Amino acid sequence: MFHAFTASDTVSSFAGIGKKTEFYVWTAAPEITPVFARYMTSPNEFDETKLAAFEKIVVLLYDRTCSEASVDAAITFLFTRNGRQIEAIPPTRAALFQRTTRAIHQAGFI
């Protein structure tokens, strides 16, 4: 599930984020592991209301000091307050939902 979520054949990578950084953040946020396991074994249970854990890990990928829990709030913070380039901000919540759905489908069904 980690491989499918962070970049694989069917899911694109996060802009400017490598596997090493993604693995480091995963180990720093152990609460995501049961979430990965849950949706890998029960992919039909996932819906948009259960995106919070995935949002948290994506926010941490782009800025480990950001206190925002939502990717949309993190985008505002990183782009407007920190002056980041548009390429160096996380995907929107809607885009993250689609990406997560693809990763869960790949890990859970395929």
C-alpha cells in the first residue's frame, strides 16, 4: 500500500518528493500503518470521509513543521505564507482523494 500510495506504475509521484523522504515520514507517523493495512485488505470501505490520515501524511511530506491537518489549508499556508513555488505544494484534497482511491484499488484489488 505504501508503494502504491507514494508512486507506482499507476499512481504518479508527489512533486519533488522521493521515496527516501516518503519512507522517513511514514516511519515518523506510525499511525498511518494501520490505515494502509485496513484499506489494503478492505478497499471497499474507503470513501472521502476517511481521507484525514492520508492528508496528514501528505502535509508532513511537504513540510514537517506545518501544523495544518488538511492539505487545502497546507496549500494556503505553504504557497501564501512561505512563498513556495506552485510545483512545491501538495495536491488539493480532491486530487488526493482520486490518487488515494487509485492506490487503494491497486493495493487492495490488484
